[in-house]
Amino acid sequence: MSRENVVSARDVEKMGESVRSRAVTRVLSFTSGKGGVGKTHTVTNTGIALAELGMSVLILDADLGLANVDVLLNLKPKGNLHDVLKGRVTLDDILIEGPGGISIIPAASGVEELQALDSEAKMFLLQEIERVAHRFDYLLIDTPAGIGSDVMYFNSAAADVVCVITGEPTSLTDTYALIKVLSGSYGEKRVSVIVNDVPSEDAARQAFGKLARAVDKFLQVEVRYVGWIPSDEIVRECVMQQRPVVLEYPSSRIAVAVAEVARTLDEERLSRRLKGGMQFFFRQLLEMSSYGESARY
């Protein structure tokens, strides 16, 4: 990859100046301590619910080696981030219009080199994402599960980290580990939590309470309850049909709950402008890329 395609710190400043007069794009990173908690389902349906509130929404599938957003929604990408990195296409060429008016940046599946991008490749990728994402009210990032470097790379720079949990003990312990790393290694002081796949709000509150008490006791992090999404067999049906629940069953308990989650998140859009803008997000990622590169030597 040629260095003329790589964004510099001065470039980031110029980008910030060019978009400062536009509406602030809020960047939310959806993450989980373990797989199997319904994170991608939560991201996509929340994105559609935000679009129904009149917001423009872009979803970035940041699982660079195991893409699944396009699969979940039965979309057929014309290319992916691997093609962008190779210079075959631009990000505009691979942008997909999804259901409910959302837009999606697809990742790639089974491409190992995307899981270990060097600093130069990361900065080029960020330049492309920034160029497209500032057109939207929201950039929602669907990270891989776990506490790997790719996960933390996006989580630590987003306006808000949104942890998706279930009531299972393994989900709670793994999410605690995720928050511990975000706090100890990246200085994160605040995370939001959505409790998914639980039978009732009481069960959701109980699960959240267990996590919040442990975090409050041992970590200096504010944990905020965003909402809950109930268990329902229609989720499995919609996953099999590759259709979002909020569009297939708009009057269901799940659709109503997701709409409430979206409203709660959107209520903070103006109050979180300082850390929520694209300028902050991309400066943070650029600094992390530079730090990661220098740490090798």
C-alpha cells in the first residue's frame, strides 16, 4: 500500500475542520465479552429502529475476519474491506443499502490478514471510513466478541461502548473482564449495557445488577442500563429467514423493546457530542495505530 494513501495527524486535523460545520456523527461501539449473546442481531435492529426515528445510520461490520452483518440480513456485497485495502474498489463501491433505510460497510469472511492489520493499513482504512461516515447521524460498530486487540481498537475510541449481555453467568463474567481491560488499559470510565434474550425486565435488571455491583466494587467505571430485549422464538425464525425482527414483527414485544432502546440511546445524542464526534473518534484511532506501530520496536 502506498504511503500517499495513508492519513496523517495533519490530515485528521483537516478532516475535522472540513466536517466541523456539519451535524456531529455519533459513534457507538456494540461489543460483548463472549459470542452467542445476540450482539449482531441487537446492532442491526437497533440501527433500523434509529432510522425509524428519522436518523441516518451506517453500520460497520468490524469483525474483519468473520463478517456476519450482511449474512444476517441476506445481503450480497459487491466487495468488502479486503478489496478496499487492496485498492480494487473504494468504500463507496461496497456500501450496501440495508433494510429499513440503514447502510452497511461489509467486512470479509475467512481472510486472515484482516485480523492483523499493520498501522499503515489501519490508517488507510480509517481514512476511507471517515470519508463516508460523516454523512450519517450514527456510525454503529459491530465489533468481534472478546477482548482481542481488534475489539479494543474500536471500543476505546467510540463515543460510547455498548455491552450486550445475557443473564448467563459466563456472559456476565466475560463482560466484566472486557470492562476491566477497557478501564485498566484504555482509561474507559463509562459503558452502557443492553440485556438481551431474557424472559422479563425483572430478569434483565437482576443480570444488570450483578454486573454493575461487581464493576462498582472493583473498577472505577460508570455502568449505565440502557434497556432490555426479551426472549422470543420469532428471533430464531427471523435469523433463519435473514430478516430483521423490527420489520417482520413491528408490533411484537421485541420490536417495542428495541424501539425503546433506540430512543434511550438517542436521548443522549446531543449531550455526548464532545466524545461522540467523528473528529474525536478518528484522532483516537490514529493515535492508537501510531502507538501500536511504535510498540513493535
